[in-house]
Amino acid sequence: MAKSPPRRTPLDVLTTFSDCEAISDWARDAARYMVERGILKGADGGFLPKENCTFEQGVVLAKRVYERFADEQVLNNAPMMRSGLSAPVVTQPAASPADVSIQKGVKLEWQAMPGVSQYLVRIDYPGATQTQSSYVSSTEFQVQPQRGKSLSPGRHTVSIAAVDGDHNVISPFTRVSLNLRNDSDYYFDFKSAAEAESYMKTVTIRVWDFDANGQKVTRTKSLTVHKWVADDVVAIFEDIYNGPEKFPIHTVHGYRPGSSGEHPKGTAIDINPNENYEMWLDGRVGVGSFWKPGENPYSIPLDGDVVRAFRARGWGWGGTDWRSKRDYMHFSYFGT
């Protein structure tokens, strides 16, 4: 039986250069990409990876890039921003940065580009000594610290470009400047109820409930919370109100001094406590009578409108997030 000829390993184009070993590991993929496309050709048999690019060489490189990619539509366009920043989105050249709170961060959004499945988002932090790069498949990115952590204040530059399947950049960059600032309203370590109350705000929300005939009707309720999360809370309950379930709420509590957890901070909300009880894992019931989603209309379903509305803004839920107990009524900004 005749033996099959041995498979040949594809030639690495970088090995054709006499000084290929001098190309740094981090630069090899990019160098290979440029050589395979005829953009970088070296000189006198060498790649010259440690040499500076002359003005004349730069002109030649720009010409080759244009000739190579001129017909590829995506490479002629940078991602187009459609973000709702408090100040106009800034593209190249940079102008006045948008002023954004560190604690709340900002969501950047851009229009999808034809034929593009991923984007590179790069954040240059103040001082230009730290860079964070992320590859995302969606057309949005949240510049926001995790709970309990913070970003550095100052000017941040966010650069966004389309990439191919190998994470090679295939479009111009769009750049957005963000001036992240500290906010004196972001304070929760109150020493007394009197101190806490100066940070509280009472908001009005719309909810569904049942009337005497068992029909769902609109009611308005007042809810006191920390002023930092007040806008969040109004938006959350508006999402619940507009949801397909028309989830009914007859009791809702927010700021509550003298209690434990996040209620004294104004960052926790209890919904329909009697029908969404607090139960320890050993079977003890703390507050409420039962939790029967699908059977009782006031009980909060696991993946219903209420949970999704809070989750969408990063709030935690006592129904699934804790190890020690289940507190189905309880939603909190810090997840405690």
C-alpha cells in the first residue's frame, strides 16, 4: 500500500526575512498580517523590526494600505456613535470631553457596521500608562466600575474600531473623550438617621394593582430612596409598569432607618413583603407568609418583569443571590 506524502507545514512568511528572530513575540501576528498583504516588504532581505520608519517609508506604507483596502467598505468608515452622553460625543480630533460621574459611568453605543461581528474597545486611563482592551460582539460598551470598586478620576480616551475574526483592526478608530469625576452625592456610610435623611429623595412611581372588582388599575405610590439611585428607581418601576405581565404591586418600601442591610442607606427596596417572604435555609421565616409565583399574582416570578428590570441596572435580588437565605421581596443596589 502506497504511503501518503507527508503534509507540508505552511511556510511562515516571517521566516523569509534574515532577521525574523528579532521580531518580538507580541508583534508577530501583526507583522505577519502586514507581510501577507504586501504592505511591509522589508529591505535587503531583512524585516528591520527595530529600525525607525523614515518619512519616505511612511508615505509608501500609507499608499500601500490605501491601495490594498480602498475597495473594502468597512475600512473606509469608523464606527458611528449614537450615545446619549450629557455632552456631544467627541470623535477625532478630540475636543471638550463629556463630563461623566465615576460611580454611574456611561454607556457608549455605536451603529452596527455591515459585515462586522466584533469590535475592539480600548480605554486609555489618565496618565496614558494603563490601557484596557476588550473585544465585544454587541454595539455598546459600559464604562463603569464594578460594585465596591472605582475608576480613576480624570480624562479617559475610549477608542472603538471594527476587527476581523483574528482580532485584526479593519477600520479607522472612533475616539470618545470622557472626563470622569467624583460625585459628593455618592455617600452611604451614614453615622445617624439625621445624616442619612439629607441624602434621601422621595419619588413617585406608577404601578399596577387590583381594584375591588379584581381588575388591574394604575396607582401611584411614593417611595423614598437615596438620591443617587432615585433616577434608577423611577426607570426600573416604569419598566415594570410597561412590562407585559403588568405585575401588581400593593406594597413597596425603600429607605427605612434603624433596620439592617441597605435599607438605612436608601439603596434597598422591598416589594409585596407578605407574598414574597424572607426564609432562612433551615426553614425559619423572617418576614412575610409565603412565595408562590404563578399561583399568587403578587409573588415575584424568577425571571419575570420585576427581576429583569432590576437586573438590567445591576441591582441584586435576595431571591437568588444569597447563600444564607431567600429574601424574595428584596432588591438592592449593592447586592446585600
